[in-house]
Amino acid sequence: MTQTGILYGIGVGPGDPDLLTLKAVKALGEVDVIFAAASTKNDYSTAYAIAEPHLKKGVRVEHLGFPMTKDQDELEAAWKKNADIVSKVLNAGENAAFLTLGDPLTYSTYGYLQRTLLKMDPSFHLQAIPGITSFQAAASKIGLIMTESKESLLITSGVADPEELERQLDVADNAVILKAYKNFEDIRATLEKLRLDDKTVLVSRLGMEGESILMDIKDAPKTPHYFSLALVKKNKR
């Protein structure tokens, strides 16, 4: 009986290929197949573009489509389809890597794939390799100490409704708002209401061409780029 392969969920970081970890680079150099998350509209994968300098020559690459939709049935169908593709590779005894932006277990498509594969077969060998998140890299870029001593740090999504976001921000000392392109006008209004707009930095396309860092969110467009996040530091020292 053929031994099943290993799937590595690899976080490639926010954009700079130099931010991949040594463990990630080692795994990329050893696997038989690379799976790259992509839009269902085309095969382009930002995660693949970031990792490409570290891939071994001639490695097989397959793009897995993940639809940008709120339709749960459509999402689950895509997760199942992608898990079927990956499972065939693993059952053939090949090792593979799934590339994802940032960290594989933080707001990542890899999480859906991992959950679906383990439902199919709990014996699958899956290993997540941590990646540097966009908010870690953004804080480093501007030299912002995100949290220290007894301070709390909130990590939340721009998808949250304004009331929920306000409640979360009200009790946190500092915050990271990922997916800040979503409902940005509501996010900005909430920050202004809590008098946090002058304590917020908006970072877009970090480590990529067209990188933007706005120290005053009043200057931000109504709809920032898809790769945008906000860092909120209530008590700057």
C-alpha cells in the first residue's frame, strides 16, 4: 500500500519573497507539487508570485480556484473540489505545498482546505508552516510597537459590522483591522467616532509594487486596495 504524502500549508508572508521562513523555503525545495490559491476568474496567484523565486526548477504547479462570494453552498462546493484534487496527489504518495498569503492559519484559504481534507480522511498528514503576517510586517515597516506590558491586541476583520467593530475597539488597547478594504467608509467612521482616526495607520500592498502607507486615514480613498490593513495604537509613546 502506497504511503500517503504530506501537505504543507505554507504562509509566504505579505509580499516580500525575502520574508519566507527558512522552514518554508526548505519545504518548497522538496515537494513534488505546488498548489496555489487563485481567483476562479483567472489563474493568477499572488502567493505563487511571492514564492516563485524559492521553487525548484520544473516542479509541478496547480492552481486551485477559490470564489470571492458569500454564497455558502458555492464556497463549500469549491472547498470540496479543491480537496478532491489535493487528496489525489496525497493518495498517490506525493508531497505537496499549498501556498497562502501571510500565515496559513490566520484568515487564510488554507484553513478551509485543511478542515475539508480532514473531514474526508482524518489520517491525512497535514503540516502548517507559519508565515509572517501582514500586520507584523507592517508594524516593523513603520517601527510601531503594537503591544507591550499589559496592553491587549485585537485582531479583527473589516467584514465586521460597524456596531461589532465599535464594541471590539472600545475594549482593546491596540488593534489590527485586516481586510480593511471591506466597508472602509464604515471603518473610518467608527474610528472617527471613537477618536482613533489620528491613531490609525492604513497600509496597502505591503512589500509589493505600489506599496502605500498612510499615517492619516483622512487621506485614504473610499475604497482602499484589496491588500489593505489598519493598525490602531491608542497610546502612542
